[in-house]
Amino acid sequence: MRVALAASVRTLPRGAGLAYEPKFDGHRLVVIRKPEGVVLQARSGRIVSGAFPDLVAAALQLPADTVLDGEVVVWHAGRTDFALVQRRAAAATAARAAVLAQSHPASYAAFDVLELAGLDVRARPYERRRALLVDLLLPLGPPLQPVPMTTDPELAATWYETLPASGIEGLVVKRLDQPYPAGRRGWQKLRHTEVRDAAVVGYTGTERRPQALVLVLPVGDGTPVVSSPLSAGLRGEVAAELAARGAGAPAVRTATAVGVGDVAYRVLDPPLSAEVRHTSTRHPPPEVLRLRTPL
């Protein structure tokens, strides 16, 4: 199932026939309700049903042959927590996934319906698909919920300025008359995040199993900050880099991790460089996108 994508913009689009939705900071997830059960598909195409048993159970309420597009988020202390979503997605066993579903239940912020009770509705205009989505999900209630939407650009601007405190990272803008743009950047997104290069001065975990990177961002006071948990691919890259260095026992220091407190980390000397995404506010922690060549 190819999902629609969004092109980044620097200012809020305005004009007739536009709709605005908050952009949730979670993992993109397609919910596929089949007659025999539920399949959860990540944006990459990977099946992640086992990691979110709570959402699978909730989606059984949907009519058979229904497909939704949206974002899985985890709420903590009144805001979405991207690190907790990553922890949920990384659950390695059914038992671990069940425990995390109890301690950090997931919510599904649905923003489109692609198929409804066997009827492919992707060719219908967004305005009509939105009405179908709301009619479908409002009677069910949490954890399956339609994202808020407005056609008022002034209200959208207010959302953009005030919702980051709740973990919302920006806005997605769609045309009301637009079919679902599968596999294309047919939507627009305006977000508070910035992508920058940062110095990697350490890592948490072990040399073979690094968990997060400790960064000095190019803005701020130079205090080391702990990134969100690394993806499986990045963990492998960092582990390979550490193994290639063949250094002795590194020095150990402490840094503050968002939502966790002080954690120990191993110092990298010389540091690496990484491309990171971070917000203009303190939360969530920086997300490492890719490693760069050594500094």
C-alpha cells in the first residue's frame, strides 16, 4: 500500500479550497482491516502488527475490507512522545509488546480512509473522504480517532503556534478537491523542525549495541543532549564505526535525556558528525537521521 507524501514548505499556504491538519510526531501507519483480522503496515511496507496489539484489537471494530492512513502516537504527560513510539515499534517479542501496550498505550491519529467496506475511495476528493472518515471513527472513539481539521487559515496558524507544547510538530495542508496522492508528494507540510549537523560526542548502551547518541547541537549552550533511540539501521552503522576504531575503554560521563533524567554515556574522541532533526522547543529529543564523515 503506497502512502501519500508531503512536500515541505516554509510558510503557511493560504487560499480557497485548502484544509489544514495538525502534523503528529509519531510513526506513519496504514491500518488494513481484512475479513480474517488486522494488518498494520509501516510506511516502509514492513508489517508491524505484532508491536501494537492494542491497535490491532481496536481496529477489529472496523468494517471488513477497510484501510486507513494515519499516525501512531503515544501520549505521555499531556504530549506525544516520539521516543515511546519508537520503543513500542521496537518490541521484539509478543510478551514485550503486550507489556508496553499496558504501560504506554498507543493512539491512532487517522487522517484518511483509502478503502471502506470493500469500496476503494482514493479517487474521491479529500473533502468526501474526510466526511467518511469522521462518520466511521467518531462512534468508535479512542484509540482510533480522526485528526482535527479546519479550513480556516487563521485557526490553522493558531494551531501552528500553540500545539508544539503538546508534541505536534506542524501542519499538513491538503486540497479539498484532491484525490488521495498515493506515492506522490501531493500534500504540503509546514513544521517546526529543522535539520542540522551536530557533533556526536558519545553514545549510550554498549559498543556492540548502541542505543542513542549524545549530541552537541549547533544551537544552544553547548550542553550535550541525548538523542531519541536509534533505528535498527543506525545502531548497526554506529556499531560498525565503533568497531572500526578499535579504541580502548572509553571515558564515561553523564548527560540528561528527555523524560528519563541523567544517563551514563561513553565518550567518543574524536567525535563523529550526524545529521539530526530537532524542534524549536525542548521536546521531543533530537532524532538522528544519518551519520556523516568523522569530524
